[in-house]
Amino acid sequence: MQEVKREKWGNNFSEWFRSVLNGAELYDYRYPIKGCGVWRPYGFKLRRNVLKIIRKLLDETNHHEVLLPLLIPETLLAKESEHVKGFEEQVYWVTHGGLDKLDVKLALRPTSETALAPMLKLWIKSHSDLPLKLYQVVSVFRYETKATRPLIRVREITTFKEAHTAHATLEDAERQVKEAVEVYSKFFNSLGIPYTINLRPQWDKFAGAIYTIAFDTIMPDKRVMQIGTVHNLGQNFSKAFEITYLKVDGTHDYIWQTCYGISERAIAALISIHGDDRGLIIPPSIAPIQLVIIPIPYRGFEEKVYEKSREIYEILKKAGFRVKLDDREDITPGSKFYDWELRGIPLRIEIGPKDLEEETITISRRDTLERYKYKVHEMIEKIEKLLEEVEKALKKRAKQWFKNQINRIENLEEAKRIFEEKGGILEVPWCGNDECGLKLGEKLDARVLGEALDVDKYVSKCIICGKPSTKILRLARTY
Amino acid sequence: MQEVKREKWGNNFSEWFRSVLNGAELYDYRYPIKGCGVWRPYGFKLRRNVLKIIRKLLDETNHHEVLLPLLIPETLLAKESEHVKGFEEQVYWVTHGGLDKLDVKLALRPTSETALAPMLKLWIKSHSDLPLKLYQVVSVFRYETKATRPLIRVREITTFKEAHTAHATLEDAERQVKEAVEVYSKFFNSLGIPYTINLRPQWDKFAGAIYTIAFDTIMPDKRVMQIGTVHNLGQNFSKAFEITYLKVDGTHDYIWQTCYGISERAIAALISIHGDDRGLIIPPSIAPIQLVIIPIPYRGFEEKVYEKSREIYEILKKAGFRVKLDDREDITPGSKFYDWELRGIPLRIEIGPKDLEEETITISRRDTLERYKYKVHEMIEKIEKLLEEVEKALKKRAKQWFKNQINRIENLEEAKRIFEEKGGILEVPWCGNDECGLKLGEKLDARVLGEALDVDKYVSKCIICGKPSTKILRLARTY
């Protein structure tokens, strides 16, 4: 058995990531504007499958998909003062239409709270219109001045799923925040992306929110990447935009709002977390191609091998697998192996002269590189099982690796040493005071991810001030 | 039986269209930028079903979906000189990122030929990379100075399906044009939208194309709307962008290109063509809701009626129908009828005390307003048949109406009179000379749609110059 290598993957991740995006023809970052890329057919199909999952989860929980305009007038964007402060340095401005200068500058949406607000004002009249749960999948734009990275820090985020909800009470908004956290948890679970859930510190919340909960994962270079956020907006926007509703008792109140988003970073994480030195490994449940059939034509058996391959292809297609027959004749089987391994197809099926003789197929697993021989008459059942195994194994490996990157330390000096050495996520006991978090972040030159929400109460002493503590604070170097 | 009225629909179409878009909650045009609207949940679902059809047709014919950036640098947009001339007065320009002025202005894509060109240059090396057939579904932007109209003439076209193909020879590009015309024909047929297919005059072709073929439909106000176009681009773009490929014989040549697009105008046509004075009528095959169940609760039977309604709902849902139970208790059945008729649900099912007694349901057809009574045990089969009938009847009615709006006239004076009186499409014998077309257009104050491509040879004399002719020229007042 060959060895599964993850050296380039872990030690030279940036290079690995770029070469995989290009080599597997997922996303082309050579477009002549910095921070803008092109989804190629194979990448687009993967993206489509990922979006199918989140749409299903949202539709099932009574969210309704809508589509809001891209352009937001400056006057609208500026109505909620914290919000505009948070975004104004990152906004692209449209100033001209044809040869005319526009009266009011138009922003390319950096996010859509302010585009939705005037519509909510029209749509929501009374308590019977609430709760209202909407979402859209669109491009959003940020004029990033930091170094950009394909899919991770871009200027056109091409795949932004943003949900916006309106509620009659704070309690219902809180319930919605919980539902959103649950939906996102299910989403990342189904992609096999491990995560931590953290309450962001006040200084790092979404511009205009009361508080922000974030999903953070760890990438192969041990840096942490935010992959989803859930915000309770309170009445900040509804007061700024005067969105009220008629209560049961006949009085009026401002609506309560939440919003939550995930982006193509989910796809970047998916690609990265399951990969190895040979390229992608896509979990079978979302793989655009689950099986690739490669004929191994020995001299004298060419036609028979191709014929058998086509026959097997038809059977597997009919059985409902997403299967591809690579019958290119000008390329060696070895080059085909390389191509499809790079693209992360979970199972490869080879059909050679021996298979003809024995009525078998030879299967190779992309994740472990293990090889199997199955009789043709039993192959459907065996393949089904094998796909399930690959799915499970990928998720298990990702989880295990992730767990190993989290270090819980109680002693400050040790925390510094371990964090410097190992990266990943540092967990420390914490009194809950923002100042202590801030201090620790500075000492470690790390970002404070915030209070861990997905752990049990942990009785200890704050790593900074020494006061009794029950909370866990998480820190990391982030993208 | 009640009468199906189409008075407001035909005589006051603009008003009808706006009130239906709003009333049925399809698309909200009250967004605070002129020419930009919001797809609401019900409209979005209809749009999703329409897009499903075109995606299926394109995927089946080996088109691959991609996603290109929204922003196009001015330098790129300007490379093909005819193209930029055609679009420069309609382009929105991004000039600032945050507080910085950009070095190069960025256009919001009016269409994506020039965004794709540098990528094709990277992707296409040799004849084995051809043909390449790509498409995307995106928003495009046109700074319209004419009066705007929701879904029909907007500044953000939110649903632009644009396909772009590359070929080794002119012949293959011509074959592709034919395939595109076939795909679009199937698409409009499946929506029940009648159309004519016309070769646009040279002065009205797509900026940068050799020629343009257009699909034109007729709206209830007898004006013609262009709903799809197919362009042969020749080597105009490939020469401007220097996109070449290696031929089998070892030499290089520029690629040949086509492109073709449809927009949300297809949805505007769908909504309009099948409507009547009560609102929408959506063909069952694409209706987000095919059946709505409305309980008719007489005093003393309330609980039993609701219970039976829920039971019927479960049965029909399980049978695979897209069914909705309207069990709102604060609204009368009459208001519910009004709501769902406006939204165009093909079949309404009423369940009252008598139905309980007789184990029946009462069905009302949205298109003819006819009513039927079916036994519960036979309802699935009956409903299936009825949905098919509605589908067929809608398509037939649309076709018949459309045919009546086309007038073929050989005499100039009569043509003038009939066109003034009836509007719609005027068909006249034509020698094929552009000058004659131009003259006639001016005389009638009509737009020349171009040469009819979907008619048999017609031997006559040109209506303008009197020379022998075999072609048909079409003219109309258009949007």
C-alpha cells in the first residue's frame, strides 16, 4: 500500500491551495482585477452541491429565498451610524452612469441589511407578519487593502449566503440566533468541516449588531479562518430605519432583527481540510463526480476493455451514481490517475484485461489509496458501502486533526510557548472580562476569537487576572 | 359558469402588470433606486422553476455553468471597438474603492464577452479544447435613460442567462447558432410563450456580432418584446483579444465565437401572456404551488372540515403535487379565493360540509373557472389529468391569441391601415434589401424586427420596391 502524504499540504499550504485551485480547475484567479476570480465548470458544480445543502437546510426551517438589488444608495447605507463606520472604507462606489455623473453615489453591497430595510418597512405591518425569515445568495464586494487570497480574502465574494430575519420580541430573535447556529452546525457537519463556536468580543462584532457568534475552523497551516457568523441586531437597524409593527395590544414597537452569513470560505475550508499532497479529496455526498472509470487497454484487448468500461459505466449511471468514464485515447492511464486524484474523485475504477477475464472491477480509494477487487455482480452494493466509508473516514480524520490543533492551557508562560510552537487554537480559562482578553491577545500577538460557546463550564482561574473563572477564551492567528 | 375576463389585461396592460407584480408578491419595484427591484419569495420560487428548465436544457447539450466577475476594467471593455461603442453610454462605472480613487475605472458588466475573453485566452490552447460551451446566470447592468418598467426595462437585470461558446471553424459556430435557437425554442415552448424568430437587420445587431437572431413575442398591449437573442460573433472578439488555438495541421487560427442570452423578460412574458383580469395563471409544470386547498367551514362543522382538509393535504403532498393548505382562520374563504386566483394557482380545491358527507372534493380551474366534483378515492388520477389539461389549454390559448396578432399584408396602404388599427406583428413580402426595410419602418413608425426565419419561402413582390421577393419582413412597435 502506498502512503498518504500530507507534507506539502501542511508545510506549504498557500502554495498547495493555489496549485489545487488551478490544477483541479476549480477557480481561476488570473482574472485581470486583483481579488476577483472565475468559477470554472468543475468548481461551479462543487459550489452548486454545497449551495444545495444550505438552501435545503434554510428552506426546511421556513426561510424564503429572495433577491435584493446590488446597488445601495449612499444615503441608505449611511442611516445606521455604526454600520456605515464599519464598512465605509471597504465600499466600492459607482459614481457614473454612462457619461452622466450620478446625483447620489451607489455602493456595491458589502452586505444587505440597509438594502432590505426600506423593503421591510413596506412589508411588515403587524405582528401577524412576524417572524419573517429571508435569505439570498449573491456576490458582495469589499475593497480589501490587505493581501488577497483566492476564495478566502477576495474583493468580489461571489458566494455570499446572507439571511435576514425580523421578530416581534427580543426573545424570538434570541431563539432565531439559536436556530441559525443549529442550521450552520448541520451545514458544516455535512461538509465534514470541524469548527468551534465563539462569542466574538464586543470590539470585534459586526458593525451594527448587539453581539456576534462566529464559526471558526483551522486550516492546514494552523491558522484559523472564520467561516460563518450569526448576529443579533437588536433594534439598531429598525430604529434607524423606523421599521415598526402593530402589536396585539394595539401599540407599535420596533422590530427585532438577526442576520447571519456564510461565504465561499466554506468551500475553501472544504477543499483544504480534506486534501493531501495529491490534491483534493471531495466527500462523496457532495462530489460532482463520485466514481471515475479508467480503462486499462493492453495490446490486443483495447476494444474489449473499452467496451466493458462503457458497459460498467451504463450500469453504474443507471444505479444512480455520479460517474464519469474517462475514455480519452490520447492520454495514458497514469496521466488520468493523476488528473482525477488531483480533482479528488472519491473512488477510481480500473478495468483491465484481467478484470475482463475474471468479471471484476478494480477500485482504488482516493483517501487511503487502498485497492479492492469486486465481482461485477456485487459491485453496486460494494461501491455504495465504500462511498459511505470514505465519507465517514474523511470526516473522522478531519475531526481528529482538528482536535489535535486545540490546546487548553492554564499557565500563561506555557500558553505562550505552546501557542508559538503549535499554532492552532489556544483555550484558556477566563474571567469574562474583555480587558483580560485584550491583554492576552496582545501578549500572544493573536486574535481573540472570543468566549467558547460549545464547551462545558470550566472551573479555574483567569489566566490573566487570576480571578475565579468558569469560561474558556479562545485565541488564534487568523486569516 | 362565470366568464373569463381579459379586459383590464388587454386594454390597460401596464396597470395590470404592475398590480399583478405587487399583488401576487412577485417582484417589488419600490426599491429606492429607479430601475432596480426585489424578487419576493413567491416570485423567487417561480424564477427558480424557470431557471431550472433553461439550466437543464443547457446542461443536456454539454454547456457548462461558470461564474465570471461582475467588474470589467475599462481597458478590457474597450478592446473590441464596435462592442464598446454599443455599450459605453449604458455602463455604470465604479471609480472609487473606499476613499481611494481607482487607477482604472471598473464597469459593472453590461454583458460578459470582454470579461470572458482573457480567460479563454488562458484556457484554449488547441483544437482539442474546442468546442467550449459555457454559460452563467447573473445580474447585468444598463444605465437606461428611457422610461423603465419592472422586469422589462430595468437597470439591474437580475436574471441574465448568457451563454458563450468557442469553436474551431465558422461552420461549427453556425451549427452552434442553430443549436442555441433550438434550445431557446424548447425553453419558450415549455413555458407556453409563443414567439417569432427573426434575423435582425444589420443596423440592429449586437455590438460586435456578425449577425443577430432574435426571439420576439407579443405582449397583451400588442407591443412586441424581444425575449432572447443569439449572436454569431465571428472572429471579431478573438482578433481583438488575440485568442488563437493550435490547429490539427500545426498552424494557428483565431477561434470563432457565438453568444446568446435570455433574461427575466422571459418571466415577464410568462406572467403576462397567460394572465387574465383576476391576475396570474401559472402553467402547472412550473407553478410553485399547483393546488391550494381551502376549507369551507360551516358552523358546527369547523373542526371536521379542517381535519378533512389536512388529511387531503397529506395525501396530495405524498402523491408528489406541489400543494398548499390555506388554513388561516382569520380570513374568509372568499378572500382566500381572491388571493390565490391573483397568484395564479392552477387548481383550487374546496372542502365543505357536503364534501365531508359525500367523500368528495370540489375543484375549480383557474384558467376556465370551471368546477368539478371528484370522489376522494379517485382524486389523484383526476387531478393529474386536470393539471395536464390546464397546461395544454393555457398553451393553446396563448398560441391562438398570438396568431391573431400577426397580420400578413402585401399592399402598402392596407399594411399601414391594419398596422395602425391592430398593432401586433406586421408581415410583408420583402426583397431582402435593407433600404426597403428601413423605408417601411419609417413609413409605419415601427421597428424592423427583421427577416422571418420561421416561415416557408413566400413568392411575391417586395412591398416597397416591387421587385420579385421570397422573403418575409416583420415589423412591430416594440418595448
